[in-house]
Amino acid sequence: VCWSEKGGWHRPRVSPYGPIQLDPAAAVLHYGQEIFEGMKAYRHADGSIHTFRPYENAARMQRSARRLALPELPSDIFLDSVKQLIAVDGSWVPSQAETSLYLRPFMFAKEAFLGVRPAKKVAYYLIASPAGAYFSGGVQPVNIWLSTQYARAGKGGTGAAKTGGNYASSLLPQAEAYEHGCQQVLFLDGRNIEELGGMNLVLVKKDGTLITPESDSILEGITRDSILQLAADRGHVVERRQVSIDEWREGAASGDIVGAFACGTAAVVVPIGRLLAEDFEILHTGDEAEKLALSLREELTGIQYGRVEDRHGWMVRLDA
Ligand code: PMP
């Protein structure tokens, strides 16, 4: 679908996968004016195809658009794009356990000019790719590296938007994490914990309370929101507030914080085994937090794959 200042959204069409033609002066190539989303289509046991909370992705894309001075894509066009893609060939959605079709909606500035201002011509695309089970042979705890040298986003920046620049700035610290034997990087805002390179973070207290960072410079994860709703349904107290690395460190030392997990569309929920920093480390070996993370994961994937009753009305059918 294309957008222009004069014509609004127009020309929705489905075409075979292939390269996009761009003018070398297209604004996105120079100023990074682009946003995206990540979601999945799941096949249920009866063969039907569903997606999870797509209106949340549509709304987040609209918030990202506002921050990046891009036009907002109406939710009905957003959902239509997903349905039309599935209508081309439903067999793209795999049927093996724990697999899905990953959906990547994205929008970028394609107007050609060399000046810093919002583009007047924009394109919205949706591509898809089958996704295998994220973990083969059981969910493995991840180790995370605390980046103190680099920040992902700052106050008033683009941290809450899903835009490529945030990920570009996390590549170097992510490489640093790998060098330290960690799979993900944890970002701070000052002393406050924010999120991982591509996942949100939740701390688990001994009494079952869940704490997650509240900040205007992290991505509001749809997985996190859903997991915390499921936990609240089970009677867990959920705190969304600022939380510092010192609180985590001291809580882990005193036994008040028994574990942590990360969550996002790709990996769903993953327990955190170890947090490694330049001058300290936090080791979580507590069974309770891991059990909780895995059982919330089981409930959420159960809803997504149609094995567990969808009592929040989160699933949307795509092939009917
Ligand atoms: N934070 C970041 C930086 C991410 O890239 C993602 C993945 N989209 C998340 C959090 C989790 O968001 P969601 O649960 O909506 O996938």
C-alpha cells in the first residue's frame, strides 16, 4: 500500500516476493525514517489459521508512526494486509508443533530528496517467513550481558517506537554480549533497567510478585502485557514501575528476587539464567521462577495454538 500527502493510502496489492525499487535519494536510506512490527500466524489443530492480538500491533505501529513523523496506517488496512497474504496461500503457515508464520509489516519513507523533513511519499509492505520452533530440545535459560557503555535509547528518543535505528544502535552491544558468552544484551537508562535487545524483562520475587520496568523509552511488548495479564489472573501481584539494577542485584543477593524472564513474540518466554556485568554477576538457579516462566509460556502458547481457551478474546481468525 502506498501513501502520499495528496492521495492518502492507496493501491493495495499482493505481488510475488522480490526486490523493491528505490531511488538512491529515498529518505529512508539516509535518515532512517521507517518502522516495523513483528507478529505470527498460528495453525490450530483443525487446520484454521489465527493471529494473536493484531490490533495491538496495529496500534503500536500507529504510535511508532507518530514518533517517526510517518502517516498512521488505519487498523483495518493493517489487518486486511495480513488476511490477504494468508489468502494467497494458507499452506505458508506450517503445521508442526511450535512453528508459525512470522509476519513482518513495515513502512518506510520512499520520497527522493536530500533534506531533513518528513517524507511526503511512503510505502507500507508486509512480508512473511515460516518460523521453526525457537528452541529445539526444550526451552533453555539465556544469559544476558549488562551494557554500561552503550544505551539503546534515551529520554524523549525513539525507544518506545519499533524503528530500525534502535536496533542499529544495539548491534554493537549485542556483539559485545556474544563475546562475553551471552545471548542477549540488557540496556539501562541511568541505573534503571530497561529491556533486552529484542525482548522485555520481568523480575520474579519470592512471594510471586512480578516486577517489570516502566519507562517511556522501551518497546511496550505485547507478549509481556499478555503474560502479565495471565499472571494477574492467577493471583500474582504485578508491579509496573521503575526498577534499578541495584534493586535487582540486592534482591538477588538477599533471596527476595528469585529469578527473571524475558519475553517477546519470537521466543515467547525465556528464563534468565545469569546476568553478567563488568564488575558483578547475578546467578539465578531458583526453580520457582523458572517453573513460573515455563508455565506462563505454556498457557500463552496454548492460547495461541488453540489448545487453551482464549478467555481474553486475543485470537483473530485469518482464513475466514
Ligand atoms: N523489546 C524489543 C526491543 C523488541 O524488539 C521486542 C520484540 N518485538 C520486544 C521488546 C517484545 O515485544 P513483543 O512482545 O510485542 O514481541
